[in-house]
Amino acid sequence: TGNLHVGGARTALFNYLFARSRGGKFVLRVEDTDLERSTKKSEEAVLSDLSWLGLDWDEGPDIGGDFGPYRQSERNALYKEHAQKLMESGAVYRCFCSSEELEKMKVTANQMKIPPVYMGKWATASDAEVQQELEKGTPYTYRFRVPKEGSLKINDLIRGEVSWNLNTLGDFVIMRSNGQPVYNFCVTVDDATMRISHVIRAEEHLPNTLRQALIYKALGFAMPLFAHVSLILAPDKSKLSKRHGATSVGQYKEMGYLPQAMVNYLALLGWGDGTENEFFTIDDLVEKFTINRVNKSGAVFDATKLKWMNGQHLRSLPSDLLIKDFEDRWRSTGILLESESGFAKEAAELLKEGIDLITDADAALCKLLSYPLHDTLSSDEAKSVVEDKLSEVASGLIAAYDSGELGQALAEGHDGWKKWVKSFGKTHKRKGKSLFMPLRVLLTGKLHGPAMDSTVILVHKAGTSGAVAPHSGFVSIAERFKILKEVDWESLQKQQESPVESAVPAAS
């Protein structure tokens, strides 16, 4: 039901890694006994998300296998067969209690401050009493007889020995009055008949394990080995839920996360290889995963850490794949109009260090192509740059542009730019920060950003190639110098000396 929660994805991942690391089979079974909530659409979404994560299964509803069908809704005949075996052995009985009677038992148990166990008469009813109700057509369920004394123990691969007192359980239903089997009965029959050796699942299922263990024993089946992983917690240590933000795999896919980053991060929620290493490919995880290194304490889901990890995986992609991802993104959002000039390649290489999500590439490119000169010059941070005779550098830069000298240098690429900067610095007796900071501000309109030379050359290329759409906020070199020529440096100097919020004045 619903979408694939990150907790369910983490559980599936641990099962996958365990199966692959041991040379076993990873089996996908659709547990759709909740007829009201289970939908085909939900099943398809879950399978799609698992495939996106790269968790390929060896047996399942779409590919079959030796122990199908792989949907519980298609296995009813098998459940009824085993329910009848339990009936014949006396392990279960028919219960004709109405919902009103069962509710009264709960109230009584609450008043007596005891576990709400079944207290009806049908566990000890005579054959005649049962026959009488059958003849009347009274609806009934199948209830499993639970021993009234003793305890049950299992050896959990993560938690060690876990035990329960049987007197806290009470007889439980395995078949509803409409003939539908309940979850605990279905999974027990399925795990046994599908020859499942290991079950790795969330700790929420521990109470179910008690019921299932009793059914295994009654049917004469050997129990698989169980490993119950901790819950995934929110930063406030409560159970992760929708109120904490995105919780489904599909949501993270839409947000631009890479499957390999999701797999890496989910694996580290409760597991580690004993080193400081945090970067793993799925092949690394298969090689290193062991169930004994899974922690039984709750793991906190940190969205910031996940985003950082996505950036690590994004930047580790082969260059051609990374460039294609950026280019496809910019084309899909209409920012990129053409790619023959190599603009997308240069932009991707320039921006990749500051991007953790592919969906952030739009804003990053638009910011790179923008020219917020007025806002920058008005800022307190720019005060020292303005006071360092920025107007003189601006005059020299405008002269270089008007003469065509700067345009020629940009057309020649990095070599041409390097020669021009060196010459410009000599002419204006500037070097290092006193040269590059003014040039950055005047040419990019910003105090900070990616490498200035690559940025300015890319802006020049965007203008000559027509590579980007107008809605990207692109300001060409020509438009930048038009804006630069309008700056009233005298008024700006006065404004900096007397800090009053206002726009940068233009020349009159």
C-alpha cells in the first residue's frame, strides 16, 4: 500500500545486500492481503522505485520463479489448505464471536488491567455448539490456540535472544469471517513454502514474529532466521513521518537525487564497515555488508547529509555522463537553446563543485549568467573594493572593451584572457587580489563565484553562440558594459561614506 518509504527501501536494501553477499536469492513478494488499501498502482510504484535504486530481484511477480505466485492475493488456495491442516490438528478453532462481543472483552480486559486477550467461549466449545452455529449460518473466524503458559524465544541476528511470555498474547485470528487470511498467517505459509532462509525486516514486526513462530511450529515448518532492523528516526528522534518532509523514494527521485546516492546513504543508516569511509558504490556494499555490523539502535535520517552525499556521487560521475545530465536538465527547463558550441560542457565543469542536486543546476546557471552589479556595489561587503579606486579600474576596463581589445582576448579563450589580464595589471600597476577582485566585481557583478576567467569566457560564449534563453536572466558582455558605463562613481563614493540604503546612482 502507498509509496515506498525510505524505511522500507532501507530494509529492502539490507535484504538485497545480504542475499548478494552470500550468493543467495533476493525474492520480491507482494503482500496485498489488505484488499481495501492495496492497489495495482501502488504495487507498480513500489517496484519502479526498487528498480530505480538498482535492487534487481531474482524472483517476483513480474519475472516469476519456482515458488510463485508472488502476490499473496493469488495464493488463497494455499492458505486455505494450510488453515484446514491446522483445523484438523486442533491448532485452530472456529470463533463465532460478534464484533460487539469482542469489544466487550477489550473493555473488560482494560478494566482488569490485563492484556486484551481473547476470553470467549469458542476455544472450549463442544462440537454440538459449533455445529449449531454452522447450521444457523453464523459468520466465523479461524483462531489459533496459543499455549496459556510458558515463553517463546528466538535468536535474532541483530538483537540476540528475544523472548515473550505466551500469556500476554491470547488466541489470534488467522482467517477472517470473509475467508481472507490475515498477514501473519500468509507470511508464515509463504516463507515456508517459498523456502525463505532469512527475513530482514523492521523492528515493528517483532510482535508479529511471536505469532508467526507459533504457526511455524504448528505446521511443522522450520523457521527462517530473523533480523529486525531499527526504525529510521527524524532529527527529533521521533519516528520519521511526512511531517518531517519527504519520506518516500519517489519524492527524492523527483527532487533530483541519484539512486546510487540514496543507496549509499540508506546503507549507512544503521550499518558501517568499521572504517571512517562513507562513500560506497553498490558493488562496494555487496562486498562489505555483514548483518552483524547492523546496529540495533535507531538511525537518524539527516536530509542535509543525504544532499551532501548526493553531491559527492554527482561529482564522481564520468565527465560525459555528468555533462549530459546537466545538459538534459537545462534543455528540459528551456534554459539551454543549443549545445553545439560546447557551452553546456564548459558550464557543467565550472558549476559542478557547487551543486549537490541536478535540479539546482538551473539556479546555479542563471546566477552565473546574471549581472547584479548595482546590488553588489551597494553592499557593505563591497566597500573596501570600491574604496580601492575601483572607478579607475572601471575606466581602464571600459577603454579596453571599447577598443575591442577585451573582446579579442575573450574570443581567444583562456590563453588570450591570461595575456590580457597580465597586460592590464601592468598598465594599472595592480596584481593579485587588488587586480582580480575589481575585475571580478566589474565583469561578473559579484564578489564571489566560480573561477573568474572561466566565468567571463563562458558569458562571452553565451552571447556569441545564442546558447541560452532570455528568461535565464543572461546579461551579455555588451549589456554589462552599458550598465557599467552608467555608474556614477562620485555619488557611489559618497553613499559608501554615508551608509543609507539606496540603489547605485547612474551617471547623469
